[in-house]
Amino acid sequence: MDNPRYAAQDATWSQQLSDRTIELRKAWLNFSEEDEALVREVDPLVRENVDPMIDDMYAHFLSFPQTRAFFPNDDTLKRAQTAQKQYFLRLTQGNYDVDYVSQRLVVGNTHYRIGLDPTWYLGAYNRVMTWLRQLVFEKYKHDPEKFLKIISALTRLIFFDMGLAIESYSIAKERAIRAQQDEIARLEADSRTTKSIVENAPIGIIRLDAQLVCVECNAEFAEMLDLSREDLVGKPLPQMVPHLDATPLRQVFENGHPFRRNAEKLDLSMDGSSAAHYYDWAAWPLKHEDGNISGLLAVFTDATNRVLLQQQREDFVATLTHDLKTPILAANRAIKLLMDGDFGKVEEQQAKILETISQSNEALYQLVQTLLDVYRYESGAKQLSFTNQNLAELISKKVEELRPLAAGRELSVSAELPARANPVMCDIDEIRRVIQNLLDNALKFTPPGGTITVKLEQTNDITRISVIDTGKGISETDKPKLFQRFWAAASSGRYYASTGLGLFLCRKIVESHGGRIGCESVVGKGSTFYFTIDSAETRRKAQHQTASED
């Protein structure tokens, strides 16, 4: 008994048979102390002949396919023979008390666990009884009365033993049946709960087989198609929804990978007459235990309201920012005319105020311009002009432009450039904007005495530009949020003065060039903001691969 759970069950069963119960069972079988004494006389015979008896029993077992299946290999057979031998060596020793009963109860429980029906158990006892009868006869054939007494005592003992084994077998079977019934009830309850969830879920759910035939679906999905479930079940989904591209669903069967798309414009009608909606939808494979795909499950969530609301919000921001540009530019021109004295002499104090107003207006204009550009990138309206550019020259110019400002803040600005820079296919104005933004951040958050370095590194496939500072650094918690829209750290963080759009726009610009942007930082030591631009050939290969996958 190597399983604690089964050991605990055996202990419970043995406690059910007290000394009094055991005595009553012996009395019912007329198994007396005199019988125990007679059985002990047989013990030497059993010990002398137990090995051939076990061999005969297992030869009998192995001659039937039903019992041979219990011994799939030699190790199992040897273990069973060893245990059986110990069992019979104990059988004729006498002293059939609670400990003996406890050991015998284990036998029935073990038989149930391995699936050995009492039919085979009784057959084994019959085989043993035949052996014992022959041994006793050979020894006491000259004393028939003694022979009959010993055989009667052995018969009562074996019935006592069989009763214990069969009882524990029955208890184990009964408990297993109750456990199975409880499990079935639990599964039925879980099934009802799952069915209720699926039926009442505010999302469309459909299960398809390998031919994309609808096996089942919920009412919500049928309603999305303006059909009944009876119309859908048993029909191929591409036939019922011809305007839905089924390629991603077929790919789920081919590669076994889940699929997901967000806010995709779909027409789920049969004839294309209904207005298309936006859906978040996903599909994933359903697999057998052997790992083979048996079907797939797809879910559809109507995201139309969310998408339209987002579009309205973005249109509002775009309109607002676009309309703000004109009055801001007009105000800036008027202030410049005032500062230039076109409307009369301007005193020093007045000039300072006008300068402050001009700077504020310029900051506001830049914010409006950033908002507008973010909208253009996200709406796909932004048009880029790609040409071959020498980024080393751009970096040199930017560093020289910022050197006086950096000196005023007691900062050192430098550039690390290759001796010969390869031209890069990019929109030079947009890349200039990214570099300017990263440099502005570095200047703003590097304390006096610090250094800022712009580094250009190139291979045949990729160009990397890094802005390295010795500023405050950025915590690991904040790093994943740096390039999110409208995110800014608390006042103790690096970007307390940020609108949360500068780095977000940088990310959009870099990604539109097929590159990526990132940050490496150690708090208290400084940060490295970097972005990469793939070569034109690398971008072409990537686009070709994406098109092939689609």
C-alpha cells in the first residue's frame, strides 16, 4: 500500500471490524480455537510446498487471457508471486485477530484497484484448496477422521478469509460508484453553468469542425448574422457568411496557433446588404488528448460603438487642433510685429513680457502640431517622403545647434559618428523630429555637469541612433509606459513636465519607418534612448514575408 489515500481507507475498514465482530463471524462459521489448532498443524506442509503451489496458481492465471492481462511484464508477475507467497505463508499460522483482519481487508481493496473481479479470486482459492486437500490427504490418509477435521477447519478459514476480501472489494466498489456519481453530478452542474454562460454571454460564440462547418453556436452569434441557430448548425460558415475572409480560420487548423484581430470591419450578412460593423474576433484550436486538432472555437464581440466613439473623439481633436493653428500663428505674427517696433517703440519691460507670451504661444503651437500629427499617424493620413539621407550630417547639425543651450546649463553635448556613414532611406523631417525630442528630454533632465552623447551605429541591415545622458534615470516600473499615449510619470519622475505625447509620437514615427524605439536606464546613473531604422532591403523582405503569411 504505497498510496496514503488507500491506506487511510484500509485503516477505516479494519476499524469497522472490532474484536467482538470478528468473534461473531468466526462463531457463525463454527470456526473455533480447536480449528485454529488444526490449521496450525498444516503450516509445515504449506511452507514446504508453497513454491510449487504458487507456480501452479500462476500457470493457471497465465492460461486465461482475462487474468494474464494483470501481469503485463515479468517485474509485475514476480511482485505478485512474492506477495501471494507471503499471503499463503500467513494463512495457516493461526491467531486470526484484528491485525490479521486488517491485512486481509487490504487484499479486497487491492483487487478492486487493479480490476481483479471476485470471480478470479474465488478461482484462485479453489486452486489452493485443491492443493491443500491433496497435501493433507497424503499425510493423514491413515487417519480419515483427522483428515476430515483438518479439511473442515481449512474450509472455514478460507470462507472467513474470502468473506473479508469480498467485503472490502464491495466497499471499495461502492465508494467508487458514489465518487463517480458525485463526479458526474459535479460535471453536469459545471456543464449547465458553462451552457448558461455561453447562452447568455454578450458575445457571439461558434464551434467549427475541420471543414469550417458550424457544430454549434449561441443565440448572440446567430443574431449577429440575423439568422436562427437552426439555419447555421450543420452549414459551412463561409457559405453562410460569404463576405467573411475565412483564411485566418483555416490557418488555425493548419498551424494550430490562436488568431486574434481587433476592431476589424466585417460584413456578416449573407448578401452584403447590411451595414458592416466593427468586431473584435478571435479563434483558437480545440484538440484531442493526442494533440490532433478536432475543431476550433471562434468568438465575435461587436466593437462598433467603441470604434465610432474613438473616431469621433479623434475627429474632434483633429478639428480642434487644426482650427487652433490659425489663431495661434496670427497671434505669434502680431507679437513679432510688436517686438520689432512696427507699432511703436517697445520698452525693455514690455519686450520681456512679449517674449514670454511668444514662447508660451510657441509651446502651445507645438502641442497643437503634435496632437495633429498623432491623429494623422493613427488615422493613416500621414504621408511620408522617403529619400536617401546622411544621418551623420543631421546629427552633427543638431549637436552644434544645441551646444550653446547646453553650455548655458553647464552640460556637455557631443556626437559619436562613424568615419563614413551609409545613406539611410527615411523621411528626414520626421527623423529630425525624433532626434530633437530625445535631445530636448536629455537636456531637460540631465543635471549641471552632466554629459549628453548622440551616437550613430550602422550595419548593412540596420541603423541605430542613441541619445545617452547622465541624468536621473528611469525606474523599471516606468520603462514599459514611456512610449504610451498621454502617459507621464509623477512629479518625482523623469517626465513630470511632459504632455505624454512626445515619446508616443516618436514611437509612431519610428514604427512608420519599420524600426523600433526603446530605452535602457539605471536610476541615478542615466538613460539611453535609442531607435533603429531598417535598411530598405530589410524592410522590403519583411513586407514580402508579411504578405506571404497573410
